[in-house]
Amino acid sequence: FRQVITGSGIHALFDLPWSPIYIGIIFLLHPWLGFFALGSSLLLIAMAVLNEYIVRAPLKQANDLATANYNFTEMSLRNAEVIRAMGMIDGLVRRWGRDRGLALGQQGRASDRAAVMSGLIRFLRLTMQSLILGLGAYLVIERQITGGSMFAASLLLGRGLQPVEQIVGLWRSLILARAALGRVERLLDGGAQGERSFNLPKPSGKVAVEQLSFAIPSLQKVLLRDVSFRLEAGEALGIVGPSGAGKSTLARHLAGIMQPSRGTVRLDGADMTQWGREALGDHIGYLPQDIELFSDTVAANIGRFKTDVDREVIEAARLAGVHEMIIRLPQGYETQIGEGGAVLSGGYRQRIALARAVFGLPNLIVLDEPSSNLDADGDRALAECALELKRRGSTVIIVSHRPSTLANVDKILLLRDGAVEAFGMRNEIVALLNQRAAPITVAAQ
């Protein structure tokens, strides 16, 4: 959008309002010339509308395909080690080439159509300038206008029609700029709606989920169906269920990352949307299933890039049981870990991400598969961390397939196909699962 409004083509949009004035002056020269100029303008405008109709669809498809291709490229770069290890380069290059070819094909269709329409409009403009000279010559012969008026009408008509021709030539850029402006407006409007200037008091950690449902309209798929449950402050909940049951989607809603299609998630009785994003972030800790660390120091990652929080960073690292591991790094807490935490192993990254989640002792902590990369020592550190968080009054929600990870939770929520199949005290749900011989088992305490 910035490139379009700062480019030379934007001048055509500023010249366009002058076109009616030029046509009005032609009317003053002679009504016949004015009606001819008006008809010529309407014809070119109709051609411009037709250009929009035939170019919009392939250009939108080309833009969507190009965006998907760029996203696929970024994903491939993030998984470069897997690609190289398993010899996937040739296949991925073919896939990339196929997607890129589709995008370029649609872009070529749009460009060809726009070029044909642009050439046709230019031809019509030059033809109309010649025809108005012929009409003017006839009026001169009839002694209704002078020879100067004839040439003036041709020049004014050219100036009046030229902006329409230029706009059609820039149509592709204008459509992309319009789409970009729409995305910016949606982003800004969403930010304005999401932020609240009123600061609610620090929550105690009570969580209430009321008829929570979430669907992806584009895929016509429902991921969560009328999920409801309550937790008191300081309770620990384990969320279990088969793969694809919606556990991670529920975790994202509990962390305030996603907005439900229907229903609400309440923290101390207040809908999470009533909180400002920054204010809510101070009271929530979140460990995602796919861990991404930032290219900076260990301390900056744990401390959420806040300043003068050295003591809180160390406290969070001790709580996560990773302090001794960090101080053995080459520069300790000042060690640069690279993009995505490339310097560290998977277990290191997960434990540092856990320290980031408990930084500042949030009142609500959501951990999605927190033990997927941990060894036995890491599992013990995670269990001790969860117990200490409960002791300090934090509400802890853990999504996991490992029975050992859920050994210290108070309640268990069983999800299946996005709906709550069972919810209650831990021992009750364990007995129910064992009685049903369910594929999900949790070790008895």
C-alpha cells in the first residue's frame, strides 16, 4: 500500500477529479462536443469496470497462492534439518515449483487480461480524440465553432480521458494495494477492539469456561463443542484425550490466544476479552506444544524481554529447575541461543520455555505437552514445579499424554472430538477410564 501511494501512478487518481471539469468546458465550446466527450468518458469507465471484473478473480487467486507458497517456504526453512536428514529436498523443490507455477500462471492470466484492456482503452482514447477532431471540423464548416475550439476540444478530451487510461494500466497494483489496506484496517480495528484502557485487579486464578465452541468456517470443521468446566484458584487440571480431540485448541483459548466462536472463557468472573493484551499477559504463563525461542540471550527469553528483572529471571529458572543447567552454559544467562533456540537441545528449550511461562509467578499457567522433550530429570523438575505453583496459589492446566505428568493434578478433563466426555476429580476420572478400558490411561496416585 505504501509503495502504491508513494509511486508515480498515484497522480492519476488525483487527476481523475479534473475529468468532469474538462468535459464541462467542452460543453461550453459546443453541446455536441460536450455530449461526445461525455459518451467517450462513460465508455472508458465501462471498460475500466469490465477490467476490474475480469482481472479481480485471477489476481486474487494469484495473491492467495503466492502467500501460501511463501508460507510453505518459511516452513521448509524452519525444518531444514529434517528435510536434509531424510532426503526431502527434491520433493520439496518439486512441490515449491508446482505451487509457484500455479501462482505465476494466475498472475500471468491477470496480467494478460489487464494488458489487453489497457491497450484497448488506449486505442479507444486516441480514436475518440481523432473523432472529436472530425466532429469539430464539421462544426467549423457549419460555422458553429472556430478552428481553435476544435483543437481545444481534442486537447481537453485527451486530458479528461488520460487518467482513466492510466488507472486501468495500474489496476493490478491498485487491487493489491486495496487488499493490503483492508488487511491493515482489520488489524488495527482488531487491536482497538481487543485492548481495554480499564485495568482490572490482579486475578486470583479462578477459571470458568462456559459453552465454549470453536469452528474454522473455511474448513467447515468444528474443533470444540460446548466445553464447560470450572476451576478454583490454586487447582491443577489435566487435559487428556486422543490425538485431534481439540486439547491444544482448548489450551490456546485458556491462554487468551484465540477467540471462541461461541461461549466465553472467564478469569475471576471477567471475560478474557475485557483484559488488555499486555495486562492479561502479566497474569498468564503459556508453554506451547511447538516451542520457539527468540534469537537473544537466555535471560531475555525467560524475562519476556523486560528490563531490570534479573532477580525474577533467576527465580523463574529455579522454579522450573533449570537454573543449574543455565549457569553451566558458556556465558550463563547471557548466552546467545540463536534463532529458535538453535544452540540448545530440545529438552533445554522446553525447560527454558517453562521458565518463561512461570516468570513473574502468573496466576494462570497453561502447559501444552510440557514433557514431550524431557528426560527423567526433566520430568521430576516439571512435577516439582507444578507442586510449587499450586502451593503458591497459581492455577495450573496441563495438556499431556504422559501419565507421570498428570500425577499431581487435582482434576482431569477428558476431551473427545472436541467435546467434554468426562470431568471430575482425578481419582474418579482415572477409575472411570480404567473401567471403560479407554485407550487413555492415567497412573493412579
